Amino acid sequence: MTLTDAAHCLDEIAAGRMLDQKRVIATAIALHKLQLPELAGRKLLETINELTAIAKGRPLYPAATGRARPDQLAAAIRKEIARGGRR
């Protein structure tokens, strides 16, 4: 999975659309490998845990405010891609 794919997956989650388990897990792995400052430490661990729970069947974030984090992470990934970072 590319970082562009991971950003797209996060966009789908932020929009409230459920994705297949493999894509959600692949996104969690891509985020772990990315190691952006915006995803450092506790924030990264929480995000990976939430994506894993979604992959196991937990309902998506219940409200737009709860879906703000995937949206912010997608933006951080796109920023890294635009800076000429990994794709």
C-alpha cells in the first residue's frame, strides 16, 4: 500500500464509509512506517489501535467530530507526499 492509498483510506473513514479489513490494517501499517512528527508517540498508537478496532468490526467513528482525526492524518500524509517525501 502506498501512502497515497493510506490517505485515501483515511478519507473514506473520515467520510463515514466502511472499508474492508485488509485496507484498514494496511493503512495502520503504512502510518506506523511513515513516522511523521504529527503522528508521534501516543497519537500514532491511538490511531493504529482505532484502525485495528475498525478492522475487527467496531463501528466507525460515531460523529463528524470523531472522524476529524482520520481527516487530519490524511492531510498530514498528503503534506509529506507534496514535500517530495515517500509515496
